[in-house]
Amino acid sequence: QVQLVESGGGLVQPGGSLRLSCATSTNIFLFTTMGWYRQAPDKQRELVAAITRGGSTNYADSVKGRFTISRDNAKKTVDLQMDILKPEDTAVYYCNVKVITSEYWGQGTQVTVSS
């Protein structure tokens, strides 16, 4: 069973930054893709950013130029650097990893952008 532990959420003012981190004890080379999703109240969960085993990245249009996803194979982590945060970025953020036929989710971490 893959376990994912997220950290780094919190309250930040508009224009500020946060860094989310997702750690696992599993060898991350097993994961074809690692990513972050988010879900705001009364909205569907959406992809924020993803990174493949080969290092290719994909971002939601709403976060391009503001968010950066990265993975550290030695530390077994996938991080999401979030800059120039906006109130509409407020959501629960979930770490997600995909193996060939399965996917796993973290427990979620709250990000609130408010003055």
C-alpha cells in the first residue's frame, strides 16, 4: 500500500507564497506520474500540476507561470511551489501518484488565500 503524507498548507495573503510537499516511503520510480489536485467547496476536484517519471510537467492554465512542481527522487517527495497566490486558489490540495493500473491519494492539506 502506498502512503502519501502532505504538508505545507496554511493561510496566506493574496500575492504570497506557499510550498506544499508530499512524501512517501515507496520508491518513486514506481510511479508513472506524480501530481497535485485541488478541490474547492462545491467544485469538482481538478488537476493543478503533474510531473512524469521522465520529468515532463503539465499545469492547469489557471496556475501556469505561478506554480512549479518538482520531484526529488532521493527524498521521495513531490513538491508544489505556489507563488502569487490568489483567493481563487483556496482549496484542499491533494497529492496523487499513479502506477500503471492504480492511483493513490494523500489525505489533503488546506490552502486558504485571504487578507
